[in-house]
Amino acid sequence: MTRTPQPDPDQAVRSRPPLDGFWAVVPAGGAGTRLWPLSRRRAPKFLLDLTGSGRTLLQGTLDRLAPLTGGGALVVTGEAHRDAVLDQLDGLAPDDVVAEPSARDSMAAIGLAAALLERRDPDAVMGSFAADHVITDEDAFADAVGAAHAAARDGWLVTIGIEPTHPATGFGYVRPGDELPGLAARRVVEFVEKPSADVAAGYVDRGYRWNAGMFVVRPTVLLDLLAEQDAAFAAALRAIAAEPASLAEVWPTLPRIAIDHAVAEPAAAAGRVAVVPGRFGWDDVGDFASLGELLGAGGRPGTADAETPGVVVLGDRSLVRSVGSTGLVVPAGGRTVAVVGLEDVVVVDTGDAVLVTTRARAQEVKSVVAALQEDGHDELT
Amino acid sequence: MTRTPQPDPDQAVRSRPPLDGFWAVVPAGGAGTRLWPLSRRRAPKFLLDLTGSGRTLLQGTLDRLAPLTGGGALVVTGEAHRDAVLDQLDGLAPDDVVAEPSARDSMAAIGLAAALLERRDPDAVMGSFAADHVITDEDAFADAVGAAHAAARDGWLVTIGIEPTHPATGFGYVRPGDELPGLAARRVVEFVEKPSADVAAGYVDRGYRWNAGMFVVRPTVLLDLLAEQDAAFAAALRAIAAEPASLAEVWPTLPRIAIDHAVAEPAAAAGRVAVVPGRFGWDDVGDFASLGELLGAGGRPGTADAETPGVVVLGDRSLVRSVGSTGLVVPAGGRTVAVVGLEDVVVVDTGDAVLVTTRARAQEVKSVVAALQEDGHDELT
């Protein structure tokens, strides 16, 4: 897809026509344990406004996709969150939200959406995008999806490879190969797991891209690729789509496997996966360190000022008092939060729990959640 | 006063007879701003249990003095706190709590108590002890008060000089001179202000003692010493005692001055102050750093353990989750407080405010309170 330059990028997105037969598939799962106590089992990450935009991550995901699809979307979520998802998404009909009876990893979730779309629209191209990621340049995102859509119509399983801004160790990578004639895409040589820092630096040097788990593909192509690896799995998904009443019975029999392992990696090995470049800001907001970075918590260490120049606030800034501190403060409990003399601190206040950590140790928050669960404090997790 | 050795120090205190004519005078004032948000204007430091003993600092002060006085005590506090003081102290009659119409510093508060006692008991010896200090060896405290009482009966203004455990810069010092024949006391050469670190080290080397603001004296001696400096002041205090109904009218005319400057320093210069050694643990619990130290927050840095070995907890320990952290946590808001990867941290959770700081920066908490007051958030201070 080529674009005429436009003066206003937002206007550019809005003025594009939707992509032919394009459907958004949005898996909305994952507890976001490392974002506790903001994220809870009953109010997971995707249901929260983590950017202060006034929209939750789920809403932001659908907002971003709506101009590209013209409105067609399937959200796949846990039964416990079905009502909350419908509440947050005015434009969706009850049939557009698929409730998983239990969590069975991404192949079952995305595969079921593919099977449903295969019946709804024989010309469908689906794009699968997690409900809890943050993307900052929507115009560049639309470019990438447009290019992926074109390649998917040609029968490719297409992933969007994010151009790395740094040698991240928290993401998997995609290794691009030959250009594909007539498409703004390359063949994928392989997907690789989260690397060590040294290995990551080498990946970035050699042009690898971050694997953001975004797949664009015709539903039939996806299910046929799955069938090559696990014919029964693909058949079971198609059987549920043909007879939705069988969901509760069939679902528990499906394998627990990620789409990456079930389809993307074997298909890449067979030379059947394409990658288009994603030149937009992307983050999976895995923990408070990345949330702080996203919100601009660069910090000016040692700044002694009562007007909170050094901490970034997610929420009501008037509740935060900061003296000589940098980091991230989330005053979500309605209380005043005062931070004095701490650098790179993370303070999250909620109605029943307060977390204090540092950006460097933010990953370890999950051990607190694990300990609370072990001790039977389910009401807090 | 000499004592027969006793096997059980607590038993020793309990089995001593009260000191003849001895009255406790307890000024209960001061906001404890550096202990915000635990300490508030409406619930200042002396009304709080800061040691986890189940008794507030005020109660602990009276508990400690009761065996020495046989029960006689006057508490001088602000009008706003009169009812709370009476609620906390079962043994006191309404007449034993003197309510200051406004804060006018320690000379007016202690001087009024002296004037009242002068009329109640011509043989009285009064001992003035702040309501918000912590003392750890009650038997040694009783020894010191006994020695001070003996010197006071001989007409001295007596202070208890605490033997320093380190060259503190946060306290004033007393310089002891010649021994006084027949008394376990020395003449005071001078009182000196809070020193720099270098100067403090010199003081400790030369046998100076901490000035804990504890004075033991006959009321008439105290008022007569005051009269030598400011006859009108002493006369006004005696006039209020003679006609308590005049309190509201006379009180606002009294000078705002500390007893140290009004009486102790000039009397020391005149060779009329004695010091007895205080060989007990003493702390004025000025901020969360000293509170943490008092509660044993030595800390084992880097201890990664979910069972909070590294943080000291004031309050319900089951509310605190600590991973690889040291410092002090006060879960006074009923919420779970999780601390991950911070050394020497101070976290204080209350119903309407959360404080996060470090032991090194704990003094700066007062700037948060000042900022809140400036912004009109009196409900939080």
C-alpha cells in the first residue's frame, strides 16, 4: 500500500477507506500480574486506562482498528470479563464478544475467532492485536496494517515486525529475509525467543524486529496452517464455529499452546510467513518500569521541588506531593501520596493495597502477588 | 539516693516507695510534623502509640512516673487536646489537666504548673517531662529522678543529663562541672545548643550530656528564678494560679519563651543548676528515622524474602509484604502495603495519606506538611 503524503496524520487515518474485508481479532486476556495492585484478576490490565487518555487499553485498541476495519471486530475474552468488555465497547454486539470457558492460550482463542470469521465472511482478512498493548503513532500503525493486509490477501501469514528502538531483552524477535516481489514485506527466516542483552544487540545490528504478536492472515489460511501441524485442533475449532452450542464441551479438549509455537514458527520454517515493518511506538506495558517510561518518567534526579517536577503521575496530579524524587506515582486510591527523596521510585496506591518499588525492581512485583495467593488473600489479587 | 540491688528491675521500680512530695508535670504539646501523616494536628505525636506497646507516648510517660509520684500529676496541653488527654489517662481528674488557651512555649506551660503546685502543696518537688519522648530503661530512669529529687529538695534547679550513645547533632548538650557534696549531682557549667558533628564529637569526649529538657525543681525555686529574670512573668503565673478564672485574660499576655532560655541558662550562668546522670535509653522520636531506629530497623540490606525479615513494622505485620527491602513500614490505613527492592525506606499508610521516603530524607517530611498547609489542605495536616 502506498500513501499520498498528508499534512495531518490523524486526518490521514480518518480519511482512508477501510481495508477490504478486514476484521479485527482482539484477544483480551492476561492478568497483568506485574502491574498489581492496579491490575487485578477482576480488573485486568486491558480494562484499565494506563495512559491517562481517558480510554482503557482495550478501548484504545478498538479505536485504533475501527478506521481500518470499518467496525468489524471479534474480541475473545474470559467469561468473567465478557460483561465488562461489552460495557466498555459500545459499538460491539454481544455476538462480537467470544467468551472462553477457560484460558487455553492464544492458538485456541485466535483460532476460534478465525473459524467464526471463516463462516461469517469468506473474503475475510483478520488482524489479531492484543487488547493490552500501547501504540503511539496511529498513522504508521495504519500503514503497517495496510501492507500486512495486502500480503495476507495474497495468502501469506503476515506478522508486523516492530523496528527496535533499543536492544530489548523482554521481547522475542523476527528475522526478516528476502523481499517479496510486489509487496512491502519480506519473508520471515525465523522467530527467536527473548534474547540476552548481548544477543539482543546483535539482533538489532542485523535488522531483526520485535515480535509484537500481531498477525494478519486470511482465516482459512491460518486454520489450514494449523491443520498441517494438528489436524484435530483445526477441525475442533471449525466444529465449534459450525455449532456454537458445542463450545463448552469441546473447548476443554483443545491444546494449550501459543499461536507462535502452533503455527507461526513451523510456517516460518516452511517459508510461508511474511513480515512488514512497523515503524510506530509500541509497548506491551509489561510492568511499572515500562509504564513509567511510556508516561515519560525520565526524571530529573535530585530535583528538590514541591511541585512534583520529577515524578510522573498517572491519575489526579493534585493528589501527589513530591520532594526531590523521580519515578512514577499512581494515586488511584483517592488518597494524598507524598514522596520524599527517592529516585526512580514507583508508588501505586489503591483502595486496599499500596505498592512501593523501584523501576529496576518492578518485575518482582509478581512475587508479591504469588505470595498473597499462596496465603489465600485472593481478595487482593 | 542509693539503691539496694534487686534481681528484677521492673519489680525494683514497683517496690520503691514514691518520692516525698513529688509531682509529675507533663507538657503535652508539639505537632510532631516530621511524623506526618501518622501525627496530625488533631492527633499529635503524644496521643499515638509509636512503639507498638499498646500505650501512647503520653500514657507511657505517666505510667513511668506514677510509681515515683504516687499518682500526682499535672498535664499541660492545648485546649483542643484536653478531652483526648483525659480519655487516655484514667487516673487523672479534670483539674489535673491544664488547658492552655493558646501555645505560648514551655516557660508559660511549665511555669503555670509550678504556680498551681506551689498553692496545692508547699512541699512539692516537681519533675517536668515531655509527653512525647521514649525511655527504655525505667529502672535507670527512676534512679536518675530519685537523685534529681534529692538535689531539688536542697534547692537546686536540677536537669537530667542523658549519657550520649553517639555524638548526636539533633540535641542540645549540658556541660557538667564540679561534683556537689552529698548529692549524686554536678553543678552545670552551661547549656549549649545543637552542635555540628565535629563539635558534638568533642562534647562527647569531654563528658557533656544530652539535654533532654527534663527539669526537677521545687515550684517556688523555679518561679523565683524566673522572677529574677522577668518579675512580671512570674507574678502573672502566680496570679493565674490564685484566680484560675483569669487564665483566658492573662495567658495571651505571657511571653513566648522556652524554659531553657527563660530560666535554665541564666540560672546555670549563676551556678544554680545541677545535673544528675541519666543512664537510660532516651529518644525524642523526632522523625521516622529515629522511630525506625527505636523499633530496630537496622536492616539486612538485599535480603530477598517474602517474609519481611528486612523491614520493621509498626502495626499489623500481616498487612506488610516485603521483598528485598529494609526500613520501616507503618500500615495504619488497614491496607496491604507491599515494598519491593528498597533499602532504608519509610512507608506510612493512613486513611487519607501515604508517605514514602527514606530514613536519610525523613526530616524533609515537614516540607510536605508545609506545602499542604500553604495550599489550604488543612484536613490533611
